[in-house]
Amino acid sequence: MLVSKVSRAGILMLRGLSRGKLTPITRAGYIQRPYGQYLQPWFERQTETKVFQGSIFLKHHNFSTTTTANASEEGSEKEETISVTFVDKDGEEQHIKVPIGMSMLEAAHENDIELEGACEGSLACSTCHVIVMDVEYYNKLEDPADEENDMLDLAFGLTETSRLGCQVIAKPELDGIRLAIPAATRNFAVDGYVPKPH
Amino acid sequence: MAIFQARTWLSRSFSTLSSHPLRVCVVGSGPAGFYTAEKMLKAHQEAEVDIIDRLPTPFGLVRSGVAPDHPETKIVINQFSRVARHDRCSFFGNVTLGSSVSLLELRELYHVVVLAYGAESDRELGIPGEDLVGIHSAREFVWWYNGHPDCKNLDLDLKNTDTAVILGQGNVALDVARILLRPATELATTDIASHALAALEESSIRKVYLVGRRGPVQAACTAKELREVLGIKDLCIHLQEADLPKTPKDEEEIKNNRIQRRVYELLSKAATTGPSHPRSGQRELHFVFFRKPDRFLESDERRGHVSGVHFEKTVLKDVGDGKRIAVGTGQFEDLECGMVLKSIGYKSVPVDGLPFDHQKGVVPNIRGRVLHDTSGDATLLEEGLYVCGWLKRGPTGIIATNLYCAEETVVSISEDLNLLASKASLPKPGREGLLHLLDNRKVKFMQFSAWEKIDSTETRLGSLKNKPRDKLTTWEDLLKVARE
């Protein structure tokens, strides 16, 4: 992805600035986006996405604040983080620290890890598909909702321990989790059609 | 690992061995075009990528195909906009392959040409009555409600009938059924085209049939769309329990296919929940299986208009290789209706100078490299010419499918460039050449900034009506705003 490097300080500052910004969700799941939101630079949008994350995660609320926002509000320099390892499709590992309450998709983007996120965390695609490499960690995750399973249906290289990165939220029990980014496969079909070899 | 190393080495090779930048042209600005452009820019740090599209508005089916009540699916436009604004990328709207510039000319101007212009035509049934009034392809209907300028004046009559028959049970068929059956008040706050909203507000259609040739196990839609249509408020769902039982062959088909398994579960749950007795005026959605259209029936009162579909009942027959097809049983049944929407698949359109497989409706290719003809001979390649997206694979898959499709095509391009670089390649005019040609031909191309003007106009108009945008739906309006 064409992601220009943004300083960590810049992101922390923006997160603080946009803490108040909440995105209402209607019953139909339609998000009212602010005018010209597509013009916002990438890093601002990630912060909105994180708030949206929290909204999806705490499904029953129309307005919600994320645990991250609460944690930062305490004003302490030292946020609680967990260790996460991303293994990309070429086998290269990246070890990062993820604040509690942040989604794996957002954490990947903040660390320039190549994880696609076409719908920016709104459960409308499968491009942030990650494979939880150790089944004990997979079992520590809450079961996927129907909406996530519907998207996982379409994910490429789906496995028994696959999840959407935007739905895996950092919590203390996940410290040390390893997530693999699946390799592109040549079986493109979504309708079960198996291409004939040529 | 090897591919990753090979790719970076290959991309360095071209620019170090040659002293001029790589010039790439991508035809088509939908997901296939944009993912290809993005990956080319990344893989080749010296490359200049030009994306052309015949519409002034980019994004292909993300704008004109994705349903208005699926706004989250359109968020990918943000990523594509970042690509268009990249300093080595330029978008040229209102430039048509074939009339503004020929394929031959593009291949002379650029080192690499990638055709990603999708499928703008329809598969035909080839049965009697197909040209009766009231029969349209789903593609046209979708373009109509999404404000595509080519379908603004589609001759649609939603007031002469209460029943529509949709042939096909894929996601496009479900989209079309949903738009016909959703209360118009729910559609009023989406980016649906205003003329479509007005027509749907006055629509008399209350019953929609979704008809498939095969059974519920073979239904081509996916769980999200099915769940959504089954959950529409005040909509009565009809599904024959008799169509549900699975044969051992069905069980086998489902066993290893998660998508089909979950779709079947949703359909069987809908059947057992059973239709509540519809109140008068309540809308109905009927799933009809094992019916193949034999011919269209013409109305006696309105000559030239469709009044129904004559179906043949089918059974599934094994044709070897684990494949089963629907075959007629000689028993027939009619469904009355005033409108038919054919949702049986899109089809690509060939251009001059482009090898084309008319049977499959795609450009013959191997991993994105265009072949000289349809013989399958992999040694006869069209140098510098590639395909991506539906033009390459056929009209199936989701937006994300193009991510992997583009990856494959870009790897093929990179491998070929490496071979080219070792034989002293020539510089090409690229963007400057295209601008010169378009200028000579008086083609009024539109850059990305023109789309940004259209975008902000649509957003502003939409805010007056509590919609995310109110689309400009005529060529006239689009070109006028673009040139302001």
C-alpha cells in the first residue's frame, strides 16, 4: 500500500484531538460520514475507524467510547500494550506493541504492515483477513458474529483459525499473539467454482 | 519468499538497465484498474501510470454497481483516490478505448498496457420473446438506479404490473430484488439516483420471483446478501419446502464449501419459518428453484409487451467430473409478470486489435499475459499487453478478488520487463504522447480534479436532501460540472 510514513507523535496527537469524535450508526448499519471525508489524510481516517471499531465491538450501543479513549484520558504516558507478531506472506516477522482496545487492522497500519483494509473496518469486505497461528490464542477470542462470518466466507486462503483483523481487538490475554497474513492464492472464485488446470 | 525477492530485483532491473521511466497505461478505473495501478507504482519506483476511463467519473462498478444501500462497500474509493492522487499517477476520464484512442496507438505510446475495462454487456438467453418490452438485463437496471449516464433514460415501467420475475439467484439478482422491495423511505437517504427513487416511490410492484435453474444448494448468492433480504421489514418470504431436500450429491457439494453450506442453512430456515399470511398490499419475495426459462409470453392486451415467462421444470444431471447441470423434464409451468430482469451474467466487449474468446467472453490470457489467439498456445504472446479483472477472469468474484488478480498480472508484467530490460528497450512517449494525441483529436479528457468537482457538487446537492450524495446522471451535467 502507498502509505507515507507518519510519525508516531503525529498519530498520538491526532488520536487525542479526535477523541471526542463519535460516529453514529443507524440500524441499517449505514454510517453518516462527514462531508468530504474522503479528502482527509490517511492517518486521520484511521482514528475515525478506531472509534468505529469500538462501536462495532460494543454492538448494542449507538454511541460508544472505546476503552482506548478511556485509557488515554487518564493522561498517563505509559499505555497498557500487548505484544503482537505479524508474519507476512513472505514469512517475514514484525513484532509490534498494540495498545489495549486497538484493532489489529489499525495496529498494522500504524506500523506500516501491509494488511489491506478496503472497507476500513466496517465489516463489508474480507481484505484484512489474518490467520491466528496458535489455536490457544484463537480460542481466547470471542466467537465471530454472523456479520464477520459472512465476510470470512469470502476470504482467500480461509483456515480454521482465520479472523478479520478489524474485529480482533487487543486485550491482555492476547499478549504474544502471532498473526499470519495469508498468501494470495490462485483460486479466485467466490462461488465455489474450481478452475480447471491449464 | 522467492517471489518477493524476485519482484524487488526485477523492478530494480528495469530502471537500472534502462535510463528512461517505465510508462504504463491502465484502461479502466474500477477495482481491477486501481489495484493494478497501485501495485505497479509500488513495484516499479520509476513507473508512471496513466489510468483512462470512458466515463468522467472513476471507480467503475464501485460507483455504478454496488447497491445504494451498501455504502460501506464503497469505502474502498478512499484507497483508490489516494492512488489517483499519487504523484506518478494520472487519471484521464472521458477517454474511450476505440474512439478517443485505439489499442494500437496505446501500445505504441506505452511500454505496458493493461486492459481492465470489465464487462459492459450481457449474456443472452437466446429464447423466443427476449426482445419484448418489459424485459431488461439486471446490469441495465442496476446502472439505472445507480445513475449511470448510459441508462438514465431506460424505458422502465414500474407502474403497469405488480409482479417482477428475476432470472438468476446471484448477488446481483438479490440486489435488484431488494431495491424493488425495500420501502422507498429507506432508499431515500441513500445515494440512489433521484430519478430511480421517484420511480420506485410510485412503483406498483409488490411481488418478486427469484428464479434459478438449479436448487437451493447451488444458489449463487452469498450469506450476507441473503440474510439482508430475508430481514427486510414487512416482507413475506416464500420458499417451497419441497425444493429443499438434499441428495447425497448435494451433501457432497456442500461438505467442502462453506459459502454454499451457510447459504443453504439460511434458505432452509426461511422455508421452515414459513410465510405468514400476507396482509393485502404486503410485499412478497418468492424463491423458485428448478425452473429454466423456455420462452417469454406476450401480452394480448398490450402487444409487444411481456406478460409472463414459460418455464420448464428441471432436474440435476451428472455430466462427469463432479459437475451437475440442470436438464429439462418436459414439464412446464408459467409465471405471470409485467417485468423481467435477467441476472444471468455480464459479458465483456471486444475492441479492434484485441484477441477475444467469444465463447468464454474473455481475452485469452495466461496469468494476465494476453495471448495472440484462442488456440491456447502459450508461446504466442502479445508483447506489452495484459489484462486484469473481469476481462481476464470472466464476470465473477467480489471487489477483493481483483486484489489477487492484479497481484498476478503485475508479477507477470515484472517478469516480462526484466527480459525486456536485458535487450535495450526504447523510451516511449507515455503521458506526453497521449496528451498530444488527445489534443489533436480534440478529445476533452477529464482529470481527477474534474471528478473532485463532480464529487463535491454531488455531495453538496445530496446534503439538501439528506442523502450522502445526489448523483449527476446525464453526460451533459457531468461534463458541465467537470469543466467549471
